[in-house]
Amino acid sequence: MTDPITDDTSRALRTAWFDYLDTIEPFRPALHAYGLKLTGDVWDAEDLVQDTLLKGFAMIGRGDLHGPGSPVADPKAYLFRTATNLWIDRVRRASRERAWLGEPQAPTPPSDPDAARQGAEALFSAASPQARAAVVLKDVFDFTLEEIADQLRTTVGGVKSALHRGRAALAAAPSDPPRRDGPSQALVERFIAAFNSRDVPTLTAVLTETCSIEVPGVGGGRGRRGGWAEASVGHAGARLEAGVYRDEPVVLFFNEDDRLYDIVRLEGDGDLVSRITNYCYCPDTLKAVAAALGLEVSLLGYHQPPQVLTRMIATTTLPWGEGMKLH
């Protein structure tokens, strides 16, 4: 059977995707800030942005931008509405999963500071996702009540009620998001040592056979023998250091000017790396993490044009290689 996805089709889709990123780029910082306010976590915010952009790409690509009642006539409003709906669905799904697992939905009264922090976080989480979104849309991004009603698919009266509930919950919640588990410090240090050895077998040996390499918004690869290790050892300009962001060990990439230009998060399977997530084309996330760590940042932007990125992969100027597949 002939493969329906030809090279020409793939190139056309990549070009359309990057053209789309260029078009919506002015909205990206605000969209990321919105995701950060909703989720309280920079990584979850980036995930929400990426999911929103993918859905927007499909809708804008097949919709009439200027027809009567077009949902994408106002691209910024559409992206915010999409992010809101995706996040509300995610929260509801997580709540259903907790209920199915029999986990408690409300905290017991706290008796110490750490428990009080957890209780406040749970209190804000217990507020409806619509209430949380309404507060952020009104108080942070200054949307009108009518615009928020459209975002949340409710009435102006419903928005006012949601704002009242959400502000009360938000006032009791701490500004810091809950901590998350990450890879062991030993695994991060082993990964860095293998990279710095510039030895392909050593670096390959740190990865599982099915290790996935993900570059949000651009592409990724799979497998320890997909070319990633070969490209990595050839990237002479990179200096890697272990870092800790919100108690999670991460890998920091510095250029020759000692500026942070990439952050890599690892997931482990025992003492091997099973997943690499590379945030070099997520400038809003990079800036947020760099600010928290007190580092200067050198941004690559949201993406590189396909022909530039392909050339960079071929000449190993970035720390991934021939195994990378562009979406």
C-alpha cells in the first residue's frame, strides 16, 4: 500500500505550521502567561500552549476567518478560549480520575505550616475551573465581562458569580505551585557526564532503547540509535550543568557567552534516561525558569524555518540529530 503521507505533503505541512507560528507569535507571550496563571506550573503552561496551538492550527486551517459567526475571526480571543476549554477539560478529567481512584477531594483541616500550604492549594483547586479562569481573564488580562462570558460559555451574571467565588479562593491560596517529582540527581549527573565525554557509546548507553526525544513545537525522535547521540557529541559549544528548578533536577545548556539557551528535563527508567524534553524553542518557558534561577538567557525564538532547522540538524549545531522528525 502506498504511503499517503509523501515527502511533498510533509514539507507542505511543515511550511504551513511555521507560517502559522509566525502569524500567531505576537499572542504567544500572553497565552503562556495565561497558562502559567491557570496551572501555576511553567511546564504545564507550556504543555497547554502547545495543545492550544495544535488545536488552533487545525481550526484556523479549515475555517473561514471572516465568515459570519466565525470562531476564529478574532485569533487572540480564539486562542484564549481554546486554552480555557482545554484546561477546564483537563481539570475535570483529573478530578474524575481522583474520584475513580478513591482519592480524597478535600483536605483535612491543617495543623502545621506545611499542611496549611497544602490545604490552601487544595482550596484553590477545589474552586471550579471556571471560577479560576474568570479571575485570571478579568484581573490579569482585563477581558470584559461579556468577553469572559463568551470564553466560558456562560452569562455575564454567571461570570460575576464565578469572579466572586474565584477571588475568595485565590485570596486563600499561596502564590507558589505544588512541587513535582523529577529524575534523581544521580541520573541527571550521569547524563551530563556522558554528554561531556563527547563519546557516542557512552552517551548512547545512558538512554533506553526506546528513549523519546521531544522538542515542543518543533518535533522529536525516538530510540537511542536515532542519531541524537552522534549530533550531541559534535556540539562542541554547549556547556551543561545540573540545575534545580522548584526542587526538580534539570539539565541547563549554556552557550559560549555563559547564557542559558536550553533546558532539558529527563525522565528515568531505573538508571537510564527514557525521555528527554528539550525546551530550546520555548522562549517564554526559558525566560521564566532563567528568571527564577537568576540566569541570563539567550533565546532561539519560537522556531527556526524548516530549511534552517534541517540544515542545523545536518551540521549538528544543536544537541539533537538525524533521528529527529519534524512535525
